[in-house]
Amino acid sequence: MNAIEGRSGDSPVTLAVIGAGSRGTGYCEYAIDNPQRAKVVAVAEPRDEHRRAFQKIHNIPDEMAFADWRELAARPKLADAALIATPDRQHVDPAVTLAGLNYDVLLEKPMAPSPEECRRITEAAEGIVFAVCHVLRYQRYTAVLKQLLDEGAIGQLQSVQHLEPVGYWHYAHSYVRGNWRNEAEASPMLLAKSCHDIDLLRYLIGARCTAVSSFGSLTHFTPENKPAEAGSATRCLECKHEPDCTYSAPRFYLGRLEQGNRRWPVNVVTRDTTEGGVLAALRTGPYGRCVYECDNDVVDHQVVTLQYETGVTASFTMVGTSKARHRETVLFGSHGELRGDGHHITHVDFRTGAVTEHDVDGPTGTHSADHTLVEAFVEAVRTRNPGTILSGPAETLETHLTVFAAEQSRREARIVPVPQV
């Protein structure tokens, strides 16, 4: 297929959802809020409880609900587009298959855990509307920052410093106890979490990365760092040290519950978001484990330095043991600098000495970026115009190849050139 085929009518864009977990459910809130623009008509999800709950939310009949995405793919085309939000290592097969069946595809990041699989998906995406969920590109904050750069507010861009402070509790939840803790089961940390950031740098700088170097390791969340007071306990609810532990699961999850938060991350621990349900899950499930006794192996801190074809350099730092807050970025230009923290941008003009503050109006959080991303994809499907998409297949492949090169650099302790797409 060499051209994007047409779609008739002004009816809502229909979606088949592959993976009804936290991310798949979250993205589909757009359809609930905008029923005239998008409608979820089918779901494939192996977990019965999750599938049934998703069916109820979107009023999906049993004949359009499947335990395996292959069952959905075996039917005549059921929707205009497919939203794929399966675990990282289960992206490539449904993406390639459904693209081949002429579904437009919205794919959760990362694209896939290997360069070869990413290239397969990119090739399969030719001729369809395709986007990867790099939500940072869709934040209003990013749009303002990008506009200032493109308008020459700081002259010629020279260098960028970018920090991702994951947050100590978020890191423990997702990358020590959670689904992305182990490379063999998911992906390296840089791919699973920070491919967003490498992609954001590419978007802001507007040029291809040519070479990278990287350092990082897992140093804190290991058995050697378990406090002596914790004894042999392998779960927080069994541990005498738990009241004083930074990473106490009961304090974190029950504390969120006391604040009235029954959504992420509490609803990842259990669908029974009562106090009793959470405690039961912490007694037996993965989120109640001691952070020093898990099977995690992803890094808890990493730095990457990047060289771009225009001569711009960048440094990226990911740290798990931090206060949870928005990413922080400094862009250095020939005539000024920009400093941003996700909500606020400070522009310093070297020529005049003027300091201009930009408070970014409107929503800037992840949820609103999810909304804007899905809106852009739905509009592209509706109009058959991929111009609304900021995160298409070719540039996403490019930034993923940059991530793979950085991981190679970290493991081999050398500068690694980034392959061309």
C-alpha cells in the first residue's frame, strides 16, 4: 500500500482496543468525552476482569470482546483503527498484523524492544495512519517551548540539558515492583520510560542524533541495601522496619486511598480499591514486596550525552531516587536561554537583558496530553491526513535507534554512532 486510502462519512472514528490495562483505558477516555468523534467498538484483553470492566465502560457487546487479539484479527475488519496498549514485548505482532489488515494504528510506546522489530512495524505502517504515543510532543508546554525556539527567541540553539526526575515512589511502583522492573520481561529503563525524553529532544532540536554515550546502573534497589532492621521479611506487611521505610507500600497506596485517589497507581495494584482490597493485594501481589527483595534489574539512574548533525549537543539525566516532579529542560542559544519545568518557561535575552516569564495556560499534565494525542490521531484517521500527528513512524524509529545505541554505549562503555533510518 503506497497511499493512505480514504474513509467515507462523518460518523465517529471507530476503535478496536488491544490491551485494556491502565494505558489503554486512559487513552479511551477521549472517546467517552467526545462520542461524536470517536467510539470504542471492540476490545481484546486476556484478563477477564479487565475485559469485562472495559466492556461495561464502553458498552461493548460480548461478540465484540476477545480474550486474544488474534481472535479479533481473524474477524472481518471491525473498526477504522486499532489502539495497541499491550505490554512492551507484545507490540510487534498485533501492530504488523493489524496494519496489514488496513487498520490505522495508534501504538503505545515504546514501539518495540529491538531495532529489528521497530523496523518491521515501520515498514508495516506504510500506507496507513500510524502514530506512537509520545505524549510529551502533545503537551501545550512543549508547543510553547517549540514555538519560542522556532521563532529564534534564543538565536541559534547550541546545547540542551534535560532532566527526568522520575520520583522515588513512581520508580518503586513501576520499575522495582511493577511491570517494567525487569529487562527480559519488558525493556531497559531508557526504552521503557525515557524513550519519551530522547524523542522530545529530537523534536525540540529538529535534527538527527548521530552519536551517543551513556552511563548508568542499578545501585540502590538491591539486596545489599536492605536495612538490617528489616530482617528476613520479604513483604512490607511482614516487616518491622516498614513504618520507617522510605518505600513503605502500605503508607504509599493506603495514603493515596485516604486522599480519595482510586485511580492510578492504586487501581494498578488491584481493581478492588477499598482499604481491604488494597491490603489483600499487598499481602499476596507484587506491589507489596520489599523493594530490596524484588527481581528488578533495570537501572535506577542513567545519563546520556548526544551529538546532533547540526552540531548541537545535549545531555539527558534520568534518576529514580528523586522528588516526583515535571521534567526540567534548559536550552542554551547564541542570544539567550530558555528554562522550563513543565508549567513555566523563563526566557533570558542576552542582547537586551530582558527576562520574560511564560506561564503556560491550559492543561499541561499527562492526562491532557493523552487527550491531545488521541484527538490528533482521530482527526488524522477522519480526514486521511497524517499531518495532525507529531509522532509518526519514521521519526519514532529514528529516536528508538538512538535509545538502542545509548544502551549499547552503556553496556560497552564507548561512544556509539546512531544508525540512519
